[in-house]
Amino acid sequence: MEQRPLGRTGADVSVIGLGTWQLGGDWGDVDDDAAADVLDAALDAGVTLLDTADVYGDGRSEERIRKALAPRSDRPFVATKAGRRADPFEAAQYTPENLRAWIDRSRRNLGVETLDLVQLHCPPPAVYSDQRVYDTLDALVAEEAIAAYGVSVETVAEGMAALQHPGVQSIQVILNIFRRKPLEELLPAAARAGVGILARVPLASGLLTGKYDESTTFPADDHRNFNRHGEAFDVGETFAGVPFDVGLAAAREVAEIAGTDVSTAAFSLRWVIDQPGVTTVIPGARNVEQVRGNVAAAALPPVTSAQLADLERVYDERIRAHVHGRW
């Protein structure tokens, strides 16, 4: 699989990574055996970047990664996140003591002395401009508790604020056919700064698989059920903020543009890979079949100029009004 440099970390990572929120929680039940199968399938297929967080299943995702990697010699790059354990969830909680405690917990969960990458996990907006937070992260790099740090953001403005701090090595942002705003300013600015881009929610929580219709339902413990209006966290994380009925109609058009010879999901992932400045795209997977379908996108030819024009039309006609001004 194609490998790309992740910012200035010195690491090269696969263009298709694996997001492991599903292996922790909030996507319905995934048992230990299924999680292990997903991780093994991804690594065997050439995935070299795993993305996790300390709050995915209250550490379950990190612990499952540790167990999956224990017998392997081909250790991938593991990016985790910190900050959503803040209670209350306020900028004042991002103290040096709390940051160190959260990061030390992830080191234990993952069974490593040095974390490859720690990302601030969509913290309160004021955190992105708090120099004390970056000073703490710089100290943790110097102490070799972490090798590098980045940020995960909800908005383009938050990403631009983070880019003002030279220690930031990566920005994780929602980017997909239905969420195009980062292409305008954030990705070019990150490229100029030598900062890597991890593209999350690339399939709009499954809308861009083309497998859902008006009768589709989700389990009670799935965020696609309980967070449709932002009840638990930013609504942009669920269906990329697109109303479900609107997304269904748009996804049908995307499927037509993709054609019959490629899956809508793989086509949608290929679109993300093709965007200038993207380092890796991190779709999740709940089973081995989904892993293989995601990885297949890396071998597809680039999206054609005619398809790009058609996708932009769908965005402008159906999606832009719902998301572009918000994030």
C-alpha cells in the first residue's frame, strides 16, 4: 500500500489507516474476537496507522490494540488522543497534571513507554490557543513520554489556530465527499507548515457506503441513533452533520457517479486519498469484510475529472447549506 510521510514525525504511514472508535464503543457491540479479527485483517492488508483514543470504550480500544500487537513484530504507528476525560469538559481542566495523567494512562493501556502520537481530542475551543497546553506537550516530548503531538478538531478555525504552534505535527479533521470545507484553507495551510492530515469520518458514519435506506435502524448504543441531534457530542461526528434523509438522497447520487464496477465506500475513500495534503484516511470497521473493502480503495485509480465535477454538483445542490458554514 502507498505510504506517505506524516508531517515532520519521520514516520511513513499507509494512505488507508484504521479508525478504532468502533472497537471501543458507540457503534453497537463488537466483542473481543471480532475486534482482534479486525485489527489482524487491517495489519495483514498493509495498514500501518491505527487511530484510537483513551475514551473509546473507556480505554477498551487502546487495550485491544495492545493485545493485538503483542505477538507481532510488524508494529504499526499508533495515534491516540487525550482530553475528553476532562470532567467537567472545560478548558480549565487541561492542566499539566491532567494532561500527564491522561497520557500516562494511555501509555499503560497501549503497553508502551513512548506514545507515537498524542492528539488533543476535540477539546474546548480555547484550548487550541492555550500556550501552556503546548508547553506541557513539548515537555512530554522532551521526556520521551510521547514522540509527537497533534490535534483533532471539529472546525477549520480550530485547525488554523493549532497551526500557529510549531510543535503541532498533525491535524485530524472530518473530511469526506459531504464535508469539503477543509480543502479550501486548512489543508493548504497544513501542507505549507509540513503538518500531516488524518481524515476522519470519511464515509459519513456509513452514509457513503450506499447501504442505508429510509428503513435502516441502529442499536440504542450506536451514536447514529443517540447523537443525531448532538445530544452526546458534536453532531458533526454523526453522519458528518448531514440530516439522515438528505444524506440518503445525496449518497444515491454518489453511488451513480461511482458506477457499478466499484463500491460506493471504496470510491468515497479514494476521493479522500486524492485530495492534496491528505496523509491518511482512517475509516473504521466492525468486521473483516469492511476492512478489506476499505483497503481496496488504495488500489483504485484516481477519481476522474468528470466524476469530481459531478460530486461537487451534488455537494452544492444537496449538502453545502447544511454543513459548510457550521464547521
